[in-house]
Amino acid sequence: MTDQLIETLERAQAQTWWLPDSAVMYEGDEHCLYRLKGRYYIVRFEPKPGEEWALLSELLTIVGDAPVRFTYLPHRHKDATVEALHRAGFHPNHCYEGRVIEVERYHRASSEGVEVKMVTTFEEMRTIYELRRQVFGSAEPEPEVHLRRYLREATSQPPRVRQFLAIDSTNGQAMSQAGMSIFPELRFSFLFAGGTLERARGRGAYTTLVAARVEYARSIGLSHVGLFARADTSAPIVSRQGFMRHGEMQDWNLNWR
């Protein structure tokens, strides 16, 4: 029997409403593929049994020689999908653990010397994405038109997304950032993009951002928060904070560079 919470995580991560207008969507009953900044992402892949290779081949015809990343979910994708991925030349990359906690079971306090701000201004949103660029190694700053859209989403009512900055309370410098997508129909929030500048690590900024997002989820009546936490970085942190493991996800890449 499939764990309901990994299915909730799956439904949340496959959403594409957050994508900028520059993204190109290719979506059908059995798949969701999109192109963003010259790369392709297959985030939903649900072919009928026996049609795994046919569907993957169809999608790769769209992709051509461009880099493509496949979201592989062991609870969803069985041996025939793995065989199709190998046949096409995909290789597994990072592994992420599905981690979820009930908001009423989370009791970690914020760290001393770290202040959290919920983003409400354009300059704060610019800071969020500059931090994200530095932490995750993106070469290009986020375009202003995207930042203004993200700000609208992050201040909307009812809430759909909220973004947070962790600030060093002694000097006002930004240390870390993170976001949360909100799914009222699931009573669930999907935590995303948490990351801390290397110079600011070890001071509890990440934990403080988790605590802030859990508290916000509690305040609007959600029951659970969760994320796909990278196994070698954030997974040990949220595990120590009480997040329980519910399945996993892997990136499988082709021509990724």
C-alpha cells in the first residue's frame, strides 16, 4: 500500500503554476514536461503499463539534444520505467528523501541572533533570488519581470506562496532564504529552495527558517509540512527536527551540463 504522504508530496512537487510565462509546457493525461531556460523537466510520467518506452520516446522527440531531467519516484515508477530511462541514456543523480511532519509535533525554537522576515517588498524578493543564485550556483540573475510575479504570489490572499529571509540580527546581513507553497485542499505546505550562504552556515539560520514556515502553516490551519530533502545535505537536518521519512525522489539526467 502506497504511503499517502509520499503521494501528497508527489502531487505538490509536480505543480507548475509557479513557472514564469517564459516556460513552455507540454502536458497530457499521462505526462507533464516543461522547458525553462533551455532545459527540459519531466515532472509527471504516468504511462499505461507496457507503454513506458513509447511515451518516453515521444517526449524525447520534443527535447532533442537539450538537457533533460526526469523526476523519478520509486513508489510510482516501476522496473519498466527504469529500463526505459537506461535505454534512453539517463543516469541517476541526486537522491532526495520525502520528509513530512505534523505541524503540531514541531517544537524547535528559532536560533539566537537570527531574525526571520516574510517577504513583502520587491527589494526583499530580489535579495531572496540573489541568495538563491549564490547558494545553488546559478549564473544569471532572475529577471525583474519574474521577481515582480513572484512578489505578487508571495503576498497574495488567500496565500499560495510565502517566502522568507533569515537576517543576521547583529548586522542586518541576509544569511539564508526559503519558500513554501501552500495547498489548502491538502492541508499541506511544500517547503522549497531552502539554502544558506556558506559564510553563514552553522548558526541555525536553516532551522530558524523551518520553524518560521511551520509556524505560518499552523497559523493558517494546515496539518502537515514536507519537502524532498537532499539526502546528503538537508535531509539529516530535518530528520533531527522530527520530520519523518515518506519515500524518496531522484533526479535522472540526460545531456545535463
